[in-house]
Amino acid sequence: MGFTIIDTRTKEEYNEAHIFSAISIPEKDFEKLMDLLPPDKNTLLVVYCNGMESGASRRWAGKATAAGYRNVLIYSEGFSIWKKKKMPIAPL
């Protein structure tokens, strides 16, 4: 089973740096960018934002669940912690 990593931050934040292989679907643009999501609603979706204090990934996950996606996980530490841990980011 595959998975998709989704950056729910703004497009500007995504363009500056993001988790390697993540796609950008900002929370505020969920409805108009839904076609970027996998057609299989059982696909694991891993979503992140700047951390739980921002709430974007939590709101995004709610929208995805309402759209029928059944396997949505939130990386609650967010991008700043990912980067701090020196995990893979893009652009390099």
C-alpha cells in the first residue's frame, strides 16, 4: 500500500522548503486542489503543517475525512521539527 505526504501550509512556505516528496495542498485550497489526491480513498495520507498550534493539518484532515478518505494521519510535530531533526527536505 502506498502513501502520500501532503504539506498543508501556504504555497509560499512550501516553495521555500518542504518534506521531501510532499505535495502542496494548502488547507485553504483543499476543495480546488482535491484532484491532486489519490483516487483510492484507502490510500494513507500523511499531512503536516507548522505544528499543532497552527491547526491547518487538523482542519485539512477533517476535510479529507469528510470527502471519504479513510486513512489520514497527522504528523503533529510539523515541518519545523522535521527540519530541526535534519530529516530530508526539498529544495536542497
